[in-house]
Amino acid sequence: MGLRKLILGFDPDELHELKTALIRIENIEKEIREVKEHMKELQRLLNDKADKQAVDLLSKMLETERKIVDSLEQELKEVKLKFDTLELSSELAEAQKAPIDDFELEERLIRLISQGHNSPTELIRMLGISADKLYQIINRLIASRRIKKIKKGRKVYYVLVEE
């Protein structure tokens, strides 16, 4: 644990990363709104034009705008996932200061698995618990049919059981 983290109670670098991710999310959402507005205008122009060349040009422009929106939405999804992961790791770091019960650990484990963190190594690192403790909780969740174990070769992953 760094000295700054010990003194302040949180890691300033993580806080900066969270703020940066949040600003990027807001900027991407704004860009998406602007591009969608432009797409609506192009669609309106496309519907109004009877000229074949203009229609072809507007169709190409509209397709380009759709690709931009798709790209921005994918980037937004990735940034939001990174933000959620950073936020969760900050919450976990904060929560590790106080002892937590098994029920709370189960809920955090379920949340991590639902966000796509599903390898044992990753779960141990993110929860900050021992392998023995992780497998105790995993075995209870498997027994209660909330998660299931998937083996791919030598690798093991855990996924939520869909109801």
C-alpha cells in the first residue's frame, strides 16, 4: 500500500482514472447524440430528394454516420466497463478495510461474475481474499445453483446460472 493511499484512505491515481473515464463517457455520449442528430437530418434530406445522385450521396453519408455511431457506442461500452471495474475495485479496496461477512462476499462475487470477471485468479485478485475462501464461497454458490463451473481445457471459468 502506498504512503499516499495510507494517509488519504484512497489511491489518488485511481480517483483520477475514474474521473477521466467519467469525462470520456460523457464526451462519447455527447458525440453519439450529435451524430444521431446529423443522421436524422441526412435521413430527412434523403426522403426529400428526388435526384438519384443526391439520394446515392446521402445514402453513403448516412451509412458512414451509422458506422461512426456503432464505433462510438462500442467505445462507450468499453469505457463504461472500465469505469465500472475501477469503481468496483475502489469499492472493494475501501471495503477491505473492514471485515466483511460471507454473504457480502457472495454478492460481490456474483456482481463480478455478472460483469465478466470469471476466472479464479481474477476473482481472487479483485476480491482480495485467499483462494481457500474463494472456493468455499464458489462451492456454496454452485450448490445453491446461482453459478456454474465451465471447464475449457485446463482453464476454469464461472458463469451465472440463468433462470
